[in-house]
Amino acid sequence: MGGDTTWLLFLCQGLLTACVLFVPACSLGAALPLGIAGWRSAAGSTGWAVGGMYAVNTLGAIAGSLLAGFVLLPLMGATQLVVAGAALGVVSAVALLLS
């Protein structure tokens, strides 16, 4: 490939990447607001629901990153860990759709 068409290759790669990542990124971005909406009635107020959900989300992110980085990655390896994470995501999505 010549230098004249390199920008076209980068553009195509960028567009393909954006298309592949759009739906998963939107789905993950919607998870916390949907969780807050679902937990609002049980928490009693919107403030408690938002604060509680963010606290649980933050603690889960800390625990998950420590567990993945220091326990699961050395134990399973990168490829198996990514496959297990994807499978867990699919199981979670199905469980939420069925509830």
C-alpha cells in the first residue's frame, strides 16, 4: 500500500472498531442507571438509591480489579480470563432479561 491510501485504511479500521464497540459500550453504560431505577423503590429515596448503587459499583470495581489482576490472571491466563468474563456477561444479560 502506498502512503496515499494509509489514511483510508486507518479510517476504515476506526469505523469498523466503532461499529463493533457501539452496542456493548451503550449496554454497559446503561447498566448503572437501570440498576438505580430498579433499586429506587426498595431504597426508599432516589438519593439513597444513587449513593448506594455508586458505592456498591465502586467496591465491586475495586474488588474485581484486584481479583482479576492478582488471582485470576496468574491462575487462568489472559485468554481464558477474557472468555470467562464474556461468558459471565452473557449469563448476566440473560438473567436480567428473564427477571
